[in-house]
Amino acid sequence: MSTKPAPTTMIVLLFIMLSGLPSDSFPSMLVSAWSPPRTSSHHIMHHHSSQRQRGIITAPNMKSSSKNSRSQTQLSATSSPATSELSSAYDRNLPAALVGEAVRSALRSDRGICFDFTTDHYADGLSGTSGNRLVSVVKMHGDGTRPFINAKFSQFLPNNAGVDAGDGGGVQLSPNTELVRKGQTLETAYLTGKGRIIDRLLVLAFSSDTDKSNDEMGDAFLITSPGNSGATLYNELSPLVFPMDKVTLTECSTPTSHVMTLACSSLENAQLSFKNNVLKLLMKDDSYCQEFDFPKEGICHHYRVSSGDSETFTDVYLMQHTALSSDICRGYTLLFQESGANNSGNHPTLADQIWNNLTDEHNDKGPVGMGSLEYDTLRVEAGLPGYGNEMTGDGPKKSKLQNNDTAEKKNEQDENVDDTYYAKSSPLELHLESLVDTNKGCYQGQEGIASIMKNKRGPPRQLYQAVFYDSENDFDGEGGGFGLINTIDNEELMDFQRLKKQADPIDNDTRHPRPGDSIYVLGSNESIQVGKITSVAEPNGTGDAKTVALALVKRPGSILKAIKEQGLDLPRWWEDAEDGDEEDMDTRNIAKNIASEKGGSGMMQPPPLDALYNLEVVVGGTYTVGRLISVPSRRYNKKSSGSGDVATLLDYEQRGQVVDDNNEGPAYFKYASQDEEVQGADAIDTASLQVEEGDDDEEMDELLAKAEEEAAKAAAAAEAAAADAKRKEEKMKLLKAKAEAAMAARRKKKEASS
């Protein structure tokens, strides 16, 4: 049974036609585009076609020089890698836009995507593990679990946190699977003493089996954000535990512990994919998979799956949660805790069995496995802060110099100063207010949070997205397959582009943004600093010709005041900041934000929540220009018009529809075929060029003549543009010669007078 990735197929066809690839390379490229290799033994594609080796299709060059590459930024030796250091489930020679479209097509289908946050299956070829977006798990047990969590973290865990066994627990679902109990899940912030966020933690809490009327809890699990792997959290919390706390911490390492996520753009599709790929292994019997109760948001189900004997079992915790924002996907996360007898290594664990089934190449209904690079791109697109990027705590500790230290030692320390940018941000600056309980009593970092809340001007900074469109930047070969020179098979147009570059008297200083870059108001000559870039997604990795970044931006008051003083344009929030088509710049006007005649009220949308929405910015020291926009959770136009269980960034009503044909494979996403704004008035009517069987030769000649006429007009326009560029080049040379002659005459006159 074959899958039907319609959008991906169209993109592959486009790249093949534009780059001149032979037709026999289409099947292998199509398979690579829809999904990465899905076998459990080979996770990375090593096949590079001869066409790609000759550079006909160019992949984005994410390698940066050593002086510009980002150094380690994490507390406790955890790094925040560049995209070139992140593992990818796809061949890195594939265009990033093609991969991005394939990932989003899978998200919109009933197959979905899956992450393994315990083992990086796609890390082959990477020099180290700094690029892994993995998590760590810490188990807490004891009567003091709840007070310890409430004292150390910002969210409040109420009494009787778990749902007792009488309310759904202790149910035998199948001969091998039992629903043991139900508990609670919540997200909380792990803060420093100054109120700066170190990490966003997922808490799984269960009541004690003895007395559920008091503060006692049986156990709890803390799961870190992707990127905070290893024993970092355990090592930081262990010194804070005292005997009177009545709590025990245990580091859950692989292969004892396993975390994986299955997600789609809608919760309904995520449940369908879970039933098709996970439930039969969880129940050990297909006949018990018909009626299954999925946990609601905020609830965790604890299952115990036996392997046939009483000594071998696996504890499985299922919750409605993903490591991404609900603006980009919805789904479920599973935490596996293997028993000692089941961890002998003789047989694959239940977690391994499920992952192998999810990514099996013969599983037509299975999701697409994702690497760290794909995860990070989705995270930035969703506007979600990341560990080590936006969440860095107080940064590294600075060593204090002693009075008797020599000058040589002081100079050596100055040379070794880490120039990496540390965000040192509060959760309120990152739009993570939901992680903080403002009515809660004393907890670590409370004073820092209270000081920000008391400030009438609000947080000192705010998280924005910065979008850099390829149509507004000449990345000089760094782009991901959208460059006209690399893809268009038109010699005259290519000659014109080369001539235009040669005639340009200004060196191209445009490059992709990097974490730590300063951004300034466009036109201010870098005198009005806006903020700092903290995360950058893979260029074109969203499937569009743009690079999306996250930036911490200063308060808008001083920025807007400086813009007025310099006579610059204020941000025009009514324009469509997401329209990256240079030819459609004139359509970025107020009319695009007025409701259409069909069912619309004709009223303009209200101003955005963020005052600097659509502010044009430039990266410091470069010609790279972009626009600030609000993160998706703060955009009015991103609210889903359908069910709340659908991710707003991938809303079906806005993008197209899901086509489900049981006779021809699983459902797939089909884009809306009509988009008059994108096509434009000068687009060739391709429908009129299609010829059905039985048409006579005269009609064929007319159609060919029409096509030739359109091509001739385009060639004439390109020739005229080339001639105009040549005239400008000659004029510049003439002006330069006149200026040099005038300066020579002035010097000669000065020498004669002296």
C-alpha cells in the first residue's frame, strides 16, 4: 500500500524540472522526501547521487567559521548547538525546503511524526553528543515529594494530586496490561534565586497508596526539556535534599527509562496514529484495542505491561503532551520504566519494540521519525523557548580574582572570557506565565518574579519571532535551494543575474542570522538596538523561502521614541509580515486584514498584542534584513477557526483539507488549489495549455504559439533589464573617471600653488 504525499511530490517534481535531474532519479528522491529511512538498523541515508555531488541541487551551507561558531552555553556542560551540529533524520544534501514540507505534510496526515527523546537514532557522523535534543528523567519518592516540588519550582502542586485507584485505576485492560492508577501532569519552571528560568519541567505526580487525604504522595517524575540531558538536573537537586525532607531522588537513565512522543496537527489524528502503531503492542492483543480511554489534558495514566511472567514487566506512563507548543502539534508522550528482569539485554524492551514499529519501512501507517534538527525547526517556528537558547539561568559562574593574582594571570583570564550570549531571561519575558502560580507562597526565584510583576512597565524584554525572507536578502549561495541562479534553466536570465552582481558596487555582506547576533532598527545605522537573536531554525526548514529566528527584544517605549526622533517609519502592524514574495509587496496593505465579502464583517483586525509587530530590523554588521512578529500564541490571526484540538499553525481550514481514501492508502493532506494572491496577474494559465486526446493539429499549434509568445515576452523583458543594468554600469564607470580626473587636477593645482 503506497502513501500519497501530494505536496511533497509537487515539490520534488519542481526541483527535478528546474535542476535538470534525470527522470530515473525521481523515485529515490521521492522516497527520501516523504520520509527518512525507516529501518531500525540504518537510520541515516548515505547515498549521494552524482547530480547532487556536482552541485545541481544545493543544500544550505550551515557550517560557520570557528570564530563565529557558537561555543558551549549550558550550565553543567550542556551546549546549545548550531543547526549544523544537530542530527537529522534526512539526508543533509536534500534541500531544506523539501524536508520542511515533508515534515509538515506528515504532521497534517493521520500518520504524524515521532521523536525519541532518550536515544538519538540519527546522530551518525556527528563528532559528539552536544547536538542531541534529548531529555533526562528524575524520579522522586517519599512523603515529602509534594512539599519539595512546591518549594523548589514555580507551579503549585495541589493536595491529593493523583487520581486515586477508585477513580479508574486497578483495571485489567487485557491479560498482559493493567491500568494501575491515574495521576496528574503539569508544567513548571525551574528558576534560579534571581528568578531566571533554567528549564521548563514536566511533572508527573501520583498519590500515595496509603492515605490520599493528606500531603502524602507515592512518587513523581520530573522530565526536562529537550537538550537538558544527562545527570544535570539530578546533580543540581541532590544537594538540596535533606533527611527531614522525606524524599528520595533517583536518576532514571537509559535503558531503564525511555521517553518518546507521537504527534499530529490534530488530536484526533494523533489518537488514530497511536491506535494504529502503539496500542497493539501496549495491549499485547489486537482484540482489546477497540475501546481505549485516552488521558485528558493534565491527566497521566499509569499502565503495567507484563511479558508473560510475574518478574518481567514495564511501567508505561501515558499523557496528552508533546515537547512542542500546541500551536504546532498535538499528541501524546510515553514514559517507559523497565523492570530489572526486563532489562537484561537478551530481548528488545517494550520501548524498543514500539519505536521499531513506528519507524519500520514496511509500516505504511507509521509516523515519520524526526531528528534534533527537525525538532528544533518546529520549536522555533512555534515560538517555544529552548533549553540553552532562551533558558540559560544565570549563565556560567565567573571566577573571582584574588588580590595576589599576577597581571599575567589576569590577562590570561581576560583572553578566555566567554563571548557567548546568555539570555538570562525570566519566564515572564518568554510568555511562559502559565508556568508560574502568582498566588503561591515561597519558592526558589519568587523575589525575582515578584519584582517584574510589580514593575508597571512590564518585563524588561519580550520574546519575538524574527523572519528573514529570501526575497529580501541575497544570502550569496547560503540559501536552501531557492536561489534563481542555481535552479532556473534559462541562460539569458542567469547571464543577467551574473551581470547584475558584477555591476553592483557594494560588496554583499548578507548572511543568515546566528544566535547571539544583535539586531537594530533598519535605517538607524545601528544606533537603535532592538535586541538579541537567541535561536535560529534551519534556513527554509519551514518549507517556505525564509529563515525564522527567536529574539529577545527590549521594551518598545524607548525604541519607538528613538524611531520618531530619527524620522524613521514606525512599525506598520496592519501589513502582512508573513508575505515574503517580493513581487507581491504592494499587496501588503490594510485591505489584506479586512474581512472578505464572504461572511466577513468588513472590520479591520485590532492592533497586535506586541507594539513592535512588523518592525523592520537588520542584523548588526550585515545587510541581512528581517521583520519582527509576535510568537504564534500571541497572534490574533493564528487562532484556529475549528476545534481547539487542532494546531493553529497547521489549521486545515486555512491550508487545505485531508483526503482519506481507504482504497489507496492512509489519509494525506491536500493543499487548497486556488490562491489568486500568490499566482498574480502575470502567471501563465497552465490549465489552458493542457490538451486532451482527440484535439486536432491546429489547436495544438495555437497553444504552442501562445506558449512561445509568452516565453518571448519574458526573454525580451530579461534582455531589457540586462541592457539597463549595463547602462548603469557604464554610467558609474564614467562618473568614477570624472571624479578621479577632478581630484588629480585639484592635487596638481595645489602642488603648483605651494
